[in-house]
Amino acid sequence: MNDTNILGVLSVHLSGDLTSKATTDAVRELRDDFITDAFRSVQATVYVGCASADDIDFNDIAAWYQPIVFAFVLGLSFILLMIVFRSIVIPFTAIIMNLLSVGSAYGLLVLVFREGYGAEFFGFTQDVIQTWMPLMLFAIPLAC
């Protein structure tokens, strides 16, 4: 039996912005429909790689782990505060206040960077919000 590995590279150029919805939909359709249909009868591993595919993969992973991180941070904070203060009311109130402050930070982030309100005053440009930013805004203040 001849055990050889064959590598093939197919380059497809997509027009448009790398982060646009049309490009993202095209990469998803390429992965889900075209490649699946083309390699159905072949035992092969096919990878799609580009900046848009990297963004899609990172966004999917972040969306999967975000609730787990939220539950872990809030649960650990609740347990530690309950042990330290020997009360249920204080940790519950602290978690509610932390959620309110993070929610207001999310609101200001969207208001300034997505909607552009006050961006000129602060010297910011209206741009996209990176995928990792909401998770970091949640985890860092609660860890301090």
C-alpha cells in the first residue's frame, strides 16, 4: 500500500472588504456547501484559510466560550465574596453592580465607536469593535 500525502492549494479571490457580510457569507457558503459537495466521495481534509476565515473562526470560538467565561467569573466572584463576608446579600449585590457597570461600559463602547457620538471630542475614529473587546471588558474589572 502506497502511503503518500498529496497537498493541493486552490486560491480563490473574493472581491470586497475582508470583514463585510458578503465576504463572510461567501466563506461560510464555500465551507458549508461547495467544499462539502465537492469532496463528499473523497477521504480528504480541506481547510479554508484567509483573513475572513480567521475572523469567522475566532468569532465562533469567542461566542462559544463567552457564556462559560461569564458564568465562571460571576460564580467565582460570588463564592469568594460569600466566603469572605459570610453573607448572601453582599455578593449578590456586588455581582448585580458589576453587571450594571459592565453593561454601561458596553453601552458607551457602542455609542462612541459604533455610533460615533463624542468620537471627535476624544479623538477616536468610528470603527468596528473587535471581538475580544467585550470579553476583556467583562473579565478584567472583575478580576481586579
